[in-house]
Amino acid sequence: MARFLRRHNEHDPPIGEIPVPHGPETGDEHQHYPRRASTNYATDYERQIFSHLTHPDDSYTDDGVYWADLPFWKRWSFVSKVDRAESAAEAKGIWAMIKEDPLSPVSWYFRNAILPGAGLGLEGYVLFSIGNLEPLFSAVWGSCWGKSPTECSKNWVAAVTYLEIIGIMVGQVAVGIIGDWIGRRWGLIQDAVVMLLGLLMLTGSWGLTLQGWVIMYAWSLFVYGIGVGGEYPITATSSMENAVTAGKLSTRDDRLHRGRKVTMAFLMQGWGQFVNQVVLIVLLVIFNRGSGSPPYSMTAAQYAFRLSFAFPAIGTLWLTYYRTWKMKSASKHLEKAKKKSNVTGYDVRSLKLTCSNFGGRLLATAGGWFCNDVFFYGNKLFQGQFINVISDNPSSIMTTWTWNLVNVVVSLAGYYAASMVIDNKMYGRKTMQQVGFLMCFIMFVVPAFSYNYYTSPAGIHAFQAMYFLSSFFNQFGPNSVTFLVAGEVYPTQIRASAHGFSAMIGKAGALLASVLYNYIDNPTKFYVVPWFGLAGMVITWIWLPDTTGLDLKEQERRWQYILDGRDNEYHGIAIHPAHLSLWERWMGVGKNYHPDLDMKAKIRDIRSDWEEREAARAASDEEAATPLEDEEDFTHEIYEYFNGTKNGSYNSLKGEKLKGVDRTSPSRSQDAPSDKNEPKDPSSSD
């Protein structure tokens, strides 16, 4: 073991310091394992010039300790300090924008939230409209939509909901595959086109009989559902990969605000629901004699439902234009990942490796979404019950729609609360989803065992409060988190496919609820629904990893090791226990975590990427003219280091051939290498 030791003072000098001999031994020297001239450990010089890349100050302390390795109170202090600094910087930036142009923050929000989430906003508008229109149809065409239809088949009326959900499930899987196969941009465009077609069919739906109209209405929803379903995987992945801003994948912004960025797009779904409810209320009042009270005329119903579909058709037409001509770089990040893996079509190998390496994650994202959608559908169970008790006119559609509007506002508060907290390292995705599931479980299980009391005048206000709380915690919990994590815990090559699969299984939960609720009464429903919340919480606890604060680039780096068949040689923070699920820790995935070994490996990976980039720029005038995303990250010292032109400092990678060879680093159990076979550092003397 003595041959591994070296005197403490014998190390690389700091940048700019002239190396001098250490002089005679004084007896005060102490010894430690070497960190210079090692092929496995970074030298002091390497640590200094690469620290801004390997140890960013938003994730590492000044001593180079990762935030998740700190004791609890130090971790809390560090995270709070970073968040305060970031909040102050953002506030300063917003104030600067306001001083330059008072409306510039509005345009920023439009570009970064409304545009990425426009498809989901239109989806929320239309799908919420389907449920809102049913009581109007029932009041006007009771012989078809009523409880005892005489002109229409009950099966076809029920098929309206079933075909809508099935269409969404088809779209989620199909467009997820298209997004990974042909590209994000193509998926975005075809989604908008299919939704436009479905809206035109819904607006013009007609039939020689009421039954014929119901059939066309159902199939129109199926077509529209395919487009809507595709919005889930394609919007999540494109927002995550920042398709709107030229396909750049950020680093600091990605770590600190990725969840907020995706959730801000997702919450447009809530705004779509809000706008739809307002539009329906206004249209009904305009065309129903200026009143929202019954009776409702067929003319009022026709105008209300057709115009409610025509308005989003105009927005979808514009969305088609925008995605076709203004989002040409949406597939940039996927193309780079495929190029690195030498894949041109669908990456079947990545799909197989994902199933074998991330099977537990698939269970978490799909299972959690399934449980959430049962809850999301079940939330409506509360509403009809308390409206019948607290309303003077429970048969009025306007009363129902008004309470819907209140519920949407509560849900929007949950969406925004989620976007503000979802990136906080001390709370984050996993805790938010678990707490959300737990609260929904409590809100449903309490009235289940005292149903008669809570639906009576004495307990109805508590019942109403639980209804709104379940809406809030559904958004400030599983509904927002499932949408985010179903994309970010998977590699780029199959991200849309995995998200689409998870969303499809989730929508199966909505289908289960819509079928099941037709065969059981309301008290029984409250006995059934809560346990899905408990199941969702357990699934999240065991199988869902927490990617809060973890850079997407680092996850992609780990994935490259898996693709190369060297997953046991990856030692980085993507396998830190804080970023792994309980199941993955049980399976020993994090056993190779070793930050010291990883730093040198990361420098090798940075050098490899740099070499590939420089080779591409040298071979192509177009590449050479393209601005580099991370040009400012490669300092003058790093360029000299990679080129081997820096005098007075030892480059331990010099002469090491990275391309076409196995770029490995030792496993955690290996000792640091001996000095016997190490090249000598020219800047030091023994």
C-alpha cells in the first residue's frame, strides 16, 4: 500500500503559479493517495480548469460536494441559498425587462408557456367541452341523451365517451412512436392537422336522425382524440428539449427550471378548460333568450355547441402554421442523439435496453398515471352531490357550469403551485406526487365511510371543501408530476414512446372509471376510488426515481454508457441514491457511484465530444459556420489542454486515443493506480 502514497505538497501548482522545487524533507510532510498524473483521477490542474463544467455552483458547494451528499441541514441551507440567488436574479431580470418594455414579460410568457402548451390548451378546451355539453344535450334532446332514451341507442351514447378515450390512447402510442421515429417536428405538425380535422368534423357533425348525429359525433371525437393523445408525448418531450428556442438543451436552466418549463406548458390545459367554460356560459346566455335558466331551445343548443368547437378550430389552424414554419429545430436534440448512436430510423435497440434497464420506471410512470386518471375522473363525483344540496336550482345547467368554473380556478391554483415548487430539491417531483396521492386518498376515503352525513345539509360544506381540496392536490401532485416524469426519466431516443405508453396506460384508468361508474351507485364509487390513491402513493414510493435537480445531459451521459455496454463503469450523479428509486437502490444500481472516479471520466467524455465537434466543423463549412451552444464553456485553458499546447502543466489525457477504443474508468472497488507506471508530471519534482 505504501507505493500508492505521495507527499501532500507534491501536486500540480494552481493556475498562474510558477512551479518550484519542494526543497529538503522537513519531517512535516503527510501523505495521501495521488490525484495528479493519474489516468483514473483528475489532477489539481484539471479540477481547476474543468470545475465550471463538472461542478456547477448550483449543484456543488465550494468544496466540490454534491448537494445530495450534504447532511440534511447543510443541504437545506445550500438549496435555499441557491434558490434565493436564482429568485433574485430572475426578479432583477424581470425588472430590467419591464424598464425596457413594460409588456416584455407578457411576450416572454407567451413564448415560453402559451406557445409550447397551445396544443394542450386546445385539448383541455375541447375535451372539457364534451363533458359540459352532455347536460345541455340531455335537457334539449332527452329522447336521445336522457336517462331513458327512445330515439338513440344507449350504447352509442355511451360510446361517445369510450371512442373519445380510445382515440386518445391510439394517438398517445402512435404519435409517441412517430416522434421518436420521424422526429418531434413531424409529430407536432401532424397532431395539429389531425386536431383541426377532428374539430371541423365536430363543428359540422350532422345526421338524418338523432341516432345518426350521435354516431358521427362519436367518431368525430375519436378522430380528434387521436390528435389530442399525440399532444401528450410530443408536447412534453419538445418542451423538455426546448424545441421552441431552437432545440437547445440548457444546463443550469435545465437543472433549476426544467420542471417549471414543462409544467407551465402543461397548465395550459387548465386555461383551456377555463376558457371553454366561459365561452359556453356566454354562448348559452346569448342564444337562449338572454338567460341561462331552462327551458333551453334547440337553436340555442345548436349554436352553443357548434360555435364552441369552431373557435378552437381557428386556433388550431394557426397552431398548424406556427409548428410548420416557426419550429423547424424541434427535432434538433433527437437528431444529435441518433447521430451519436448511428441510428437513422426508430431506435429499437434503445427501446429494448430501456425495457431491460428501466422496467421499474415504466411501472412507476404508467402505473402512477393509471391511478391518477381514475382519481381525475372520480373528482366529478363530488360535484353533482353538493350542487343538489346547496343550490336553489340544481336542474339549471348554468348552476352546474358556474361550479365547474370555480373548480377550474382551484385547479389552476394547483397547476401554478406545482410549477413553482416542482424544481425545489427539498420537495421536488417524487414528494409532490406522494403527497398529492395521499391527500386525494384522504379526501375520498373520509366521505366514503360517512356518505349520508356529508351529503346532508349538515355536512355538505365539509364535503364541498374536500371536493375543492381534491382538485387542488390532484394538480399540485400526480396530474402535473406524471406528465413531467414520464418523459424526463427516459433517454432521448425513446422519450416520446415511453411518455406515450405511460399516458396510454393512464388513459386506460379513465376508461376503467367511465365504464365502472355506469354499473355502481355513488356510495359504492366512493368506496372504490380512494384505494387507487393509496396504490399510486405506494407505486411512487417504490419505483419512481427523483430527478429533481438532475441535468438531462447527465442522464444522457449515463445512457451512452449503457448503449456502449459499460453501464457498470459509470460513476456519476445520475446513479446517486437521491436520484434513484427505492427499487433501483435495492437492485444495486447505485453501487458504482464514485464522484472522484467520475470526474476524470467526465473530462474524457467532454474531450470526446469536443473532438467529434471539431472534426465535424473541420469537415463541413456549414458546421463551421453554425454557432456553438456551449462555446463559452470551453475556456482558453481547456482548448490548450485538449490541444496539448499548455506548457508547465501535465495533461494526463495527452496521447490517449479516445475514438474507436474503450473509454473506460475502473470500478469503485479498484484502488488508485500506482505511481510506478505513471508518467511524471513535468511541473513537479521529487
